[in-house]
Amino acid sequence: MTNEHDGILNFNTIAQHGGQELDAVTHSRAVPIYQTTSYGFESTDHAASLFQMQGEGYIYSRNANPTNRVLEKRLAGLEGGVDAFAVSSGQSAITIALLTLAKVGDEIVTTNALYGGTYNLFSETFKRFGVTVRFVDGTNFSEITNAINANTKAIFTETIGNPGLQIADIEKLSQIADEHGIPLVVDSTFTTPYLQCPIAFGADIVIHSTTKFIGGHGTSIGGIIIDAGKFNWANGNFPEFTTPKGSLNNQSYVELTSESAFISKARFELGHDLGTALSPFNGWLFIQGLQSLPLRMKQHVENTKQIAAYLNEHELVTWVNYPSLKGDGQFELAETYLPHGAGAIFTFGIKGGLEAAKTFIQSVKLLSHVANVGDSKTLVIHPASTTHSRLSPEEQRITGVTPELIRISVGLEDAEDIKADINSALRKSLGASFVE
Ligand SMILES: *Cc1c(COP(=O)(O)O)cnc(C)c1O
């Protein structure tokens, strides 16, 4: 998106205007909600051309919807990508993105500090589909390289691993991906484009669970896939992108849609066939979320820095893991990749271990005990007994979940009130089983 002077618009401006052209009939200033399943064709020829992906236009909202299209273009603009596909959840975004690249017999290499749902998707469901996912230590580059073979179709990572908060070295990972002619796919849910644009560090495809900070108010489930538009699909590793298809008027995705080939394939194959369409109403809520994203993220990070520093000094806390905290082992990596702050999610260890952790969770009043992150309200959870409880003790250890670990997603309340509630719950946790 460019302004009148032909300059590229800046972040805050794209967050307000990206992807919207005022509707020609009403000139509605807000993005309208196109709550429709289907769209009238101008003629039989027009219908036929749309079905063969010739030209812009809408057929059916399972494939594309004008409200969601604004969200897609706006997020592509914020991330520095060329196109995007909005879907019904973060999980469906990951599924569609990776299965657009890999089919039965193929492999994916992933860093192992993952959101619990993604871990299950990879280790159970993808396995049933015949796609092997190899889990590697994201900081061990030779382990990553060794896990790649002729069948590998992508490297996957989260910008900040969950719940261990490992910061991905995206430049290094993208270099390894490049050397092997495969794309780097990055789940940037914890960072949002406000804190980091993975494409600027070499990522090829970016995914968000828009459910979290982008929606920002804990109201809707959604996901999105954004394509940097720079991967060379004609390098021999991805024949499905370069083989002509009857359904595309005997052209290939690359011939027909060039730099948007990945998003086009994702939309017209798995998006169409699996049917994980985003409701236009939820798409509209995510657009509202993007408009306040810069302000909200700034405040999320400001509160998080204060609360992490407070707990770091607290006598009932054994450790705090927040990469933006001075003295943290990842502080330098955080300065490189997340100069505006390492997000609003951090973890700490409570004195007294498992029992104290449970009592703490039961005792908070202002903080909400829910399985979510990225709400405007502060949320807490004990991963070992909830989000990561489906994992074996060994898998829990690999993903960095320990019994005393508590995860906080810091909201937009006054930091003083959040601290007071945490302090009072910590005091109560003393009662349970506290042993010095
Ligand atoms: C929540 C989350 C997901 C899954 O998104 P849903 O919208 O819940 O399907 C994936 N990755 C990360 C990092 C998440 O936090």
C-alpha cells in the first residue's frame, strides 16, 4: 500500500487503512461485514472465468469473502508479505499451510518448543496422514540440518516457543532452509507484526492464531497464513506448484498467480476442500483488533516488563523466564529479534512446586484461570496440569514444562492491581504444602 507521494505507508497507518477501498455504493468508512455465502455472477462467461481463477472476484465464502479479504490484505501489509489467507483457527492455519507443502511420505522439521495443540497436531494427526514431523532443538543448528532429508518440505518454528519462551534465531533457520531449497514457516502468534516481522529476517510463510493478540479481546477464534512471495517454487522440490492443472485452464499455480502461488494453492485446494472458513463477523472483529494492535501491544509489553521485574525480586518465586529481563540468558537474542520487548507472556517458578502452583491458581481473583493467551485481561495457567497434560512426562520435559511452572499472559489492567493480586495469591500458596 502506498500513499499519494508514492512512499510506502508506515505500520500504524496500515493498521488503520490497509486492504480497504471504500465500498463504491455506500462509501461506508468502517469495513462492512459481508455476511453472505455467495456472490452473483455477471454472466456464464464471468462465472466460468472465476472458477478457473482468471481475474478477481468472489464465488463462495468458503474460498474468499470481501470482509476477510480486507483482513488478509491488511495483515499481509503489516507483515511485509504479498498475500494472505484467513481461516477459522490458528490450528487450521498451521494444518493448511503445512499440508499445502507436504503430502503423504513427506517430512517436516520443527523446533520442539511448541504450543501444546501444535505438538499434538504434528505428533498424532500428521502422523496418521503419513507426514512425518521431526522434532529438533531449535538452538542446535547441526541437529536441524541433520534432520533434513530429500523428503523434507519445510522447517517450522514459533517466534517465541511455548511455554519455554525460546526465541527463534530466524535468520539462521532461514539460511538452513534456503540451503535445502525449502521454505521456513514461522508461527508468530506470540509476537504479532508489532513486535517482529519474521519475513524481514528471512521467513517465507508466517502464521498467526488471530485468536490471541490480533483479536486481542478474547472473543473469537481465527487464524491466518501470510506469504512473503519470495520462495522459488520452481526449484524442483515442489512440482505441485509448477505442474499445469486442468482445473486451472492447463496452467500451473506459479504460471497463473506467480508470487501468490502459495496462497492461491492453499485457498483453492485445502481451504476449499477442508472447509475451515473464517466467519466474516470474526474477520471483522480481527480488523477492529488490528486497528488498536500497536497501542495495545505497547501497553502489554510495558505491563509485562513491570510484572516480570516485580516477580524476579519476589521471595516466593524461584525463577522468572522473560527474555527482555536484564540478566536473562536470551537477553541478547531478544534485543536482536524483539527490540520492542519479548511479548506479554512469561513464566515463573513458584516456591513449593506443584501443590503451591495449584493453590496459587485457585487463589487469584483478578487474574483469570483460562487456557488462552493474548487477551486484554491477565490470564494464568499451570501448563503441566492443563495445556500440556496430554504429553508424557518426557514430552513435557522436552517442551520445557516443569511442575512448578506458571504461565502468565499479561493484560491491560493497571500493573499495580495485577501485582497486588499475584502477591496475595503467592501468600496463600504458602499455606498449602510450603516447605523451605
Ligand atoms: C493458540 C495458538 C495456536 C492455535 O490457535 P487456535 O486459534 O487456538 O487454533 C497456535 N500457535 C500458537 C503459538 C498459539 O498460541
